[in-house]
Amino acid sequence: MEKSVVEVEVKNVLATSAGSAVFLGNDEKVFVIYVDHAVGSAINMFLHGTPKPRPQTHDLFGDVLVALGARVSRVVINDFSDTVYYARLIIEAENELEERKIVEIDARPSDSIALAVQAEAPILVASHVWEAVEDMSIVLKKMEENNEEGGFPDT
């Protein structure tokens, strides 16, 4: 499996006019998945450890997993078609007899990314998806510069 996936991390989550842009990547390249504002905000809060006054949906799901003795093992962004990404959420649970169970669930990449960041679990991208996505490193850099106060002028 190691050869068929590439590990990435959330590089940044930036607001857009239609929601949020989640930039995922590694030292090689960065790509973007557009998500609704609520999920983008949740990912950002998990990234920065921002306290919330009340649990949100992703908090609830994470707490239920913990209560059941389960955890998010990893997320795999496994496909895309017409700018829509698909993901699998891999959950591991162990019962009191130390029997391990692995469950793979079809899930939106946005929710999967939020849960992975919350659980500090790896985010993986299928190699065929990784090879097909456009490198958005320069776009990310420019957006970050535009969002900074007193950012560097474009050259």
C-alpha cells in the first residue's frame, strides 16, 4: 500500500468567496480541495487547537469514536472526477478481548480531513490522484501573501 499512496498534510485553509480552500501537500507539490465554510472552519480550529464554546459535529463524531474504543487510523483521498474528490475514512477499533477491527467508510474528503486533523492521523492520497492534480504551490504562496498584513509586494 505504501507505494500506491502519498502522504500529505494540510498546508493551510484559506477563506474564499464560496467557502474555504484546503491546501494539501508535501515538499513536492500542493493541491487544493474546496470545501464549505463550516468544514473549513472546523479544520482550521483543529489545526490551531482553537477551543470551541460547544462541541461541533466533528467533535461529536470524534468523541463517539473514543467512547467506542475506536480511532481514525488514516484517511485516503482515493479518487476524483470532474473536480469532485472522493475519500475513505479508515477507523480502527479494539474490543476488551483485544480483537482488532478495521472499518473503511466512504466519506467526503472535507469531513475526512477534519477528522484526520482532529485525531492527528495521516492523510494519504492515491498515487493516480496525486499524479493528476495540478501543483498549486505558487497559488498558495500568493494567497498567503495577500492575507498577511504588510505582505511582500508581488514581483
